[in-house]
Amino acid sequence: MNIQSGFNTREHIYPYTFTRHKTQDSAWPPQVLWFTGLSAAGKSTIANGLNSVLIARGLKTAILDGDSLRTGLCRDLGFSEQDRDENVRRVAEVAALMTDAGLTVLVALISPTREARHYARSIIGNDRFVEVFVEVPLAVAEARDPKGLYRRARSVELAGFTGIDSPYEPPVCPELHLRSDQISVAGAVGLIDAWLRRVRAG
């Protein structure tokens, strides 16, 4: 039997109508918190800290981390402008499906261009998208450099690295703007949590 030939027919393909999940707790509707910023800005660290707070509150959550996604869902992509845009699109599509299922999703992704982030917002829905800009001076990010990526970029071992030879476009009007060199992880988590509580309280 030719298994592959079965995938080339449409006789077993049926349309499915996707509807958004309605949560039991309307005070905490599912959202996507999209953490953007330079490598080593602290996006994943803050997202992980916030995740613990949200879980303790009883929310169902998921984290989509850029580094992990590059080894799985997006492992076929490089770092050209087109591939970076496709990387953002894929993550946005997955995040949208997760929020449809009732999850609060924390995305930690450099997502360097305003256009790509705007497209992600359009996929997820403006009412469910919270842009969190984790800002840090380039010099501080380079000093942190936990994976040695900046060192490799400076020595031309790594081409097209955001902040070195590929631009990062800061958000113009993010919902939240954090300076990770001026605030602790706990402080950043507290600010985001307070903002979420304030917004949901109306």
C-alpha cells in the first residue's frame, strides 16, 4: 500500500469551523503576552517568572520560547528577512490556536520588525495581544551574553545577528515597556501582573 498516495487525495478532508473558547472565568480571558527585545534582554526569564504567578492564580498557561521553537517547529528556517517573518507567523498562528483553547500564552521571541509584530497581532487579535517590550542597552545585552552569541556575531562567526548586523525595530506603542537593566525579574513580573489586574478590573 502506498501510504503517501493517501495524502494526495482530498476524499477524507473535511472543513472544520474554529470557534473561540469561552473561559469559565471571564475576569481572566485568554491572552497572548508577546515579549519582544534583543537577545539576552531577559524575555524568557521574565516570561517564566510570570508563568509561575499565573499558574498559582489557577490559569492554564503555555510558554512559546524562540530558542526552543527554533529546534522544532521552526527548525527549517534560517535568519533571512523572509525566514524571520515566517518564524513570527508560525508562532503567532500556534499562539492563536492555544488562546482559542483557553490558554494564556507567553511568547518570548526577538521578533525584530514592527511589521512582523503587527502581523502577529492581526493573527491573534488585537483584543488578545499584549506586546511587552523588554528593553536593554546593547552593551548590557552583550555583557550578559549567556550563550556566547554576541561574541560569535562580533567575530563574524554568526551572520545576521539582531542588534549587530541586523536591525531591531523597537515597538512604538507597546502595552508594556520594561527596562530589564533597571528592574529585577521579580519587579518586572510584578509590574506585568499589576497591569493585567488593572486592565481586567476595567
